[in-house]
Amino acid sequence: DGGITQSPKYLFRKEGQNVTLSCEQNLNHDAMYWYRQDPGQGLRLIYYSQIVNDFQKGDIAEGYSVSREKKESFPLTVTSAQKNPTAFYLCASSMGQNTYNEQFFGPGTRLTVL
Amino acid sequence: AQRVTQPEKLLSVFKGAPVELKCNYSYSGSPELFWYVQYSRQRLQLLLRHISRESIKGFTADLNKGETSFHLKKPFAQEEDSAMYYCALSGNKGDMRFGAGTRLTVKP
């Protein structure tokens, strides 16, 4: 399970503060993804990156930002512009752009806004 | 746009009974479809993918392009199959879309 890690496991934030969630992988995967998981809604794609220094918006990118400066790292910043940030966040990685590649998931970070 | 629909949020069957988890999709291109599973206190993981045409843990799924479906089936459910199941579709950019999930409970 150590291939993809997320930290911290739990995160608390006051309203109006930005917060950054960490995602690291040692699988030498080119592609990385961020999802938000809410009860009854499954996983919704926030951002994804197929290669270093490049990333694309997913379906719910508003209020979030990412960077991909290193192949192994894909941090997600939840900004104060995100209206309802309390959720469970999952990071994933896959070998590359091929559509049939399996995604490997991290353990997740639960963010609570107080 | 890609969309995946899992009409059942909850599904409960008895051990030894057949089980079918439904998945319908909408996508204008040629779809690549997957089933992911999350067992209690474990990470989300791949169960099977359409392209491999494999049977994993007794589960199979057939892509029906006419009905735009990718239902997951197992002839004899086991208690250890109890989990959350997600159907997913990969677009031509490698971006994945997931359904809302179905929680399967297999009763003894």
C-alpha cells in the first residue's frame, strides 16, 4: 500500500483559510488525479495531470488549484473560494494516458471546515 | 460528456444467491469501462476492466454497447463480497468518471 500516500489523514481548517493536501507516489507513474468523494455522489474529478508541468481541470475544479512540478508529487490546494470544502479527498495515479490503465488510489484525506 | 449511472445505492442478497450490480453510461466515443471495489477499511482498488475480459473473484462484466451498459455479475455471492462497488468510464484523455456507487451487502 505504500505506493501512493496522502497526508494528513485528517485536516481541519477555519473558514477563509487555504489548505494544501499532499499526494506522493513512488510508482513512477506519469498520470495523477484528484477526486472528491461525498456521500451518495461517488467520486468527482477535480484535476488531473498526465505529465509533469501540465494539468487539466476536471468537473469540479472551481475553488481548487494544483501543481505538478515533480513526477512523484501532485498537491491540491483548497482555497477559500471553495464554497463547500468539507469532504473526503482521494488522490490516484496511473501509468500514463492510455485509457485502459488502472488507477491506484491513496488512503484519502478527510477535510473538515470549522 | 462522459456520465456513469449506478441506479442502486444499496443492494442486499443472501449468500449463494446471484448478484447483479447495474451500470449504465453515456459517452460519444469508444468507452473503456471498469469496476472498482472498496472493502471495509481498505483503499479503492480495481476489480476488473472491460478490455481484459477477465473474471475476478467470480465476477464478470459484459459491455453492451446497444444498451450502453456494463453490469457486474456473480452467480453465487459470498459474504466477503460485501463492499462498495463503483463503475467507471475512461475518456480519450485518460480522465476517469465514476458512478455514485452501490453498497452490496451479502447476508449469511
